[in-house]
Amino acid sequence: MKKFLCLTIAFFIQGICHSQETKKKLPCYDLTEVLKVEPTVLYKPHLDASKSFGIKILNDSKAVQKYINNGKFHKINKSGKGYRVQKLDYSRAWMVSKGKLMLERIGARFSKETKGNVFTVSSITRTLEDQCRLRKVNTNASLGISSHNYGNSFDISYVRFNGVLRNNPTLEASLEKVLKYYYNAGRIFYIKERQQSCFHITVKNY
């Protein structure tokens, strides 16, 4: 009887553990629902540009690591001429090569035009899991597919320059001037996201 009782308890505990493990493995997003969200007319060119790099939607860390291993994703330095990357809690400092190059060019041009000032990069590449976690703390985060999910987009804060969180209309205008230059050159798309206080930049596969 005792042996039977012990076996019953053991199976019960094993069942709970298996259930918890299965729950942990399930993604926190429903891909079918995510794909149903239609992009806005303004945002669609960003997604079209993202798809041209041959990167599949990044579901999780394993997907990012795959592109790191095959040399398609390149590490973004924490700082460079004209830019600094803030601590990234919901994104990863990796991008396609043209994304990295464009960030460096935007930073260098901004630094030159503003005599050494520095802007802050607030977000880079996000997986769908990262995006799901972000939505739990920021209801303004995208419900659908984001160009961040392809490794060719990044955000630049327009309220944080030289490490100081403060409105600076002069530097904000200088930053947008640089972005317009590369937009007109056919290198990027960008959107001014007022709720996030940042410029969302998507690099084209030029």
C-alpha cells in the first residue's frame, strides 16, 4: 500500500513538473495573431525593406544566434563616433552589416555637424519574445510584426543627447537633418515616434 501511494505521489509530481516545463517552452505570443495585424501605410515600407535582407522573422534567441553564427548579424559597439547605446533590456545589439554601417555613418555625420555631440540609441534588434516582454511594460509597443524583428532597424532618442535626458530642440533638429539626408539618399526610412520620444530608423538594402 505504501509503495502504491509513493508511486502515485511520484507520478503526480512528475505530471506537475512536465506541465510547468511545457508552459515554459510555449512562446508568450501567438504568431498567427501577430501576423494578422496589418501595418499602417506609413510603416509598410519599413517592413518591405526589412524582408529584402533575406532574414526570417526572429522568434527567439536561437534565431538571433543562428544569424550571428553564419555571419549575417554583426555586433554593435556600445559607443562610437556620435552615438552611445543605452542598456538594452528588450532588444539586442546585433544587426545586419548595412544596419551597423548606417548607424555608424549617422553617428559620424551628426558628430561632425554638431561639433562632437552624441545621441542615444534606445533600441536595436528585437525577437518576437522580446517584443512580447516589452508589451508587458509598454502598451505602446507594436502588436504586429516590427522591422526590429529582422535586424535592420534601430531607435534613436530625440530627448537624450550627451547622456542627458532633456528636450534639446537644436540637437533634435540637427539629428533629423541627418536622417533626412540619408532618407533622400535612398538609404533609410524613418518615423518620428512621439509616444516613444524616438526616431525609428529602418535601413534599406541599397
